[in-house]
Amino acid sequence: MRHKEIQAEPKPDLPLETSELSQYLIRIEDKEVVGPFGCLLPPRPLHEMFADAWAVRSLS
């Protein structure tokens, strides 16, 4: 019996606010998301990104 190969469907990226794009090193070009990775990945450890975002928000 031969097994059928399963093709994974690409998953959509989670929505981001425009202000968050630079944190992920992402930009929009011709309605396309362009970044350093093939998918949306944080470029730094999440706890560091969270601490920075919290510090900025606390100053507001």
C-alpha cells in the first residue's frame, strides 16, 4: 500500500499593527510583506521585545 503525500497549506501571518512592523524588521512593498525571514518571526527574544514595548507604553 502506497501512502499519499500530504502537502501543507501555508498558514496566514497573524495581523500586526503598522506600528509593530519595524519591531519585526518588516516593511510593505506593493502590498506585499517583505522581511528577513520566509515567514513572520521575531528577530529578538520575545521577552526583550515585550519589555521594550512595555517601557514605551509606560512613558505615554
